[in-house]
Amino acid sequence: MKKGRSRRKSKNSAGLLTGRIVRAVAVAAAILIGVLLFRGTLLGVPADQLPEAPEAGPPAVPDINPIEVELTKFDAGISDSIRLELLNVSDAGNNKNVDLSGTAPRVLIYHTHTTEAYTPTRQYAYTACGEWRTRQNDRNVVALGERLAELLRDKYGIAVLHDTTDHEPPTLKTAYERSLTTMQKYKKQYPSITMFIDLHRDAGAGGFVTINGKEVAQMMFVVGTGKGATGTGYAEMPDFAANHALAKKLTERLLQFNAGLMRDIRVKSGRYNQHVSNQCLLVEIGDNKNTFEQAYNAVEYLAQAIADVAGVSYEQDAVQTIYQFTP
């Protein structure tokens, strides 16, 4: 008997609880309906004059990884539209057939930052005119430019000019203005010039590779978009897609000598006088922590890469090469 009463009591308690829940839900629903029906009265404003509830904004857009381009790094602020243009640029661009043939000058080598030098050694000591800088042209980037001109001219038969003007005085920050004047002067005097090479050295970690027992400084090309720091750009903009395509071809060729010889092309917002031609190259040969000898050893590979990309015919046995390169 006790067990029976216990079961009935439990059953009745459950029913009572269920009834309470139902009533509570009903009361809450009635209150909600009343508020909805009389919201105008409660707020003192006619219902048809109440402001509409704000619409939900667009769904949050997930972060999208920026467009990447092979063998290329982008400085902050380079837009996706520029990245996309470089990604889609065709090999059928303006510099597909780089023509450096003939006896008229085809290449100008110059130096916007003329006194850039390397870590001095006992063999290649110099008198400094600043940190890692010297006006001794046999110890700075001018010596590398002269070596490049010599190789292009004597080994590959390319007509080249090398300008050694010091563009740094009176102040380094306006050196590009003066090097532009130099470029324009040569272009006017020698309309045959199509390739302009601004030879620099970088500042960084001093990376190098060993090729055939010699230490060789890493190199890197810099491509300017001309957009400028504020994004407004210059009145005359560079053909950055063509300049990048040329830098990429050369980088690919140089990597065939050694997989660590080249750093990725760096795309920046400056112009760097690269509007003068669609074959403008700014090349960083080594950096301040490299030795002069390491940088000097890199020049022969750059020279051959230029000759190969231009399709210059030469005696393959006379230079170090992996295979017959077809531009």
C-alpha cells in the first residue's frame, strides 16, 4: 500500500509541475503579444511612426590571404590589384625578346648610391666616408659596375656604357633626382639604349652561397610600382609589370646556377626612375655584411644571366653554364 501511494504521489507531482510550466509559458506569451499589440501606446508614439529596427549589416568577411606571386615579396601597402596584374602578366609582355645586339650602346650601368661599400677586409680595406661607404671606386659598387660592363662587352659582345657619376651629394635622399638626369642624358644621346641597370648593394644579413669553391653574395632585384607612399603616384608611371617580368626571368636564370643565389624580387611603392624604359633593373648585389670579394664573385653570374635572357650567342665552353639557355 505504501508503495502504491508513493507512486501516485510522484505521478501527481509530475503533473502539477507540468501544469505550472504550461501556465508560465502561456502568461509569458500573453505579455509578449500585449507588448507587440500596444507598443505604440506604451511608447507614446503611433505604431506606424515608430522607427524600423535597423537592418542587419553584411556578414563579416573572413580574412583573405593576399595574392602571392612566385619569387616575389611585396612591401606593405602594395594593393591586390597590382599583385594580380603581376600574377597574370604574360611572357608575351614588352620584354619577351630582349634585344641587346648591334654595335650601338644597348645597356647603361649606373649607380644612384655610388659610394655603397662592403665589410672591409685586410685584402679589401678602404677609407670610409660613412658607414659601409667609400669614395674609393675600386672598393665600392662602382667597381662591380665596371666588372659587369667588362664582362658584357668583352665576353658577350654587348655594347654597354658605364657611368660613374657620384649622385649622392649634396644629400642622399635626393640622389634619385640626379641619377634620373644622368639616365635622360644618355637616353637622349644614345636612343639605342633599352636596358638601364642601377647597381646597388643592400643592407642586411650578408647571405652568400658557395659555387665552384668560391663564396658568392646573394642578389636581389627591386621593382617600383610608382604608386608612392601616399598612393597617388607620379605623373609619369613605370611599366612595373614589364620590369618585373624581366627581373623574374633573370632571377629564374640565376637560380639555375645555385638555388640560394637569389633572394625574392622585392616590389616597393617607389618609382626608382624605372619609368625611363620597360627594361629598368635595380639590382642589389650583396649587402653591407658581405665582403667585397663575395659581391665581386656574383657579377659574372649576373652578366651571363643577362646575356642568356637576351639570347646572345657566345661560346658556351668559355663560361660556366648548366645548359644551353633558351630565352
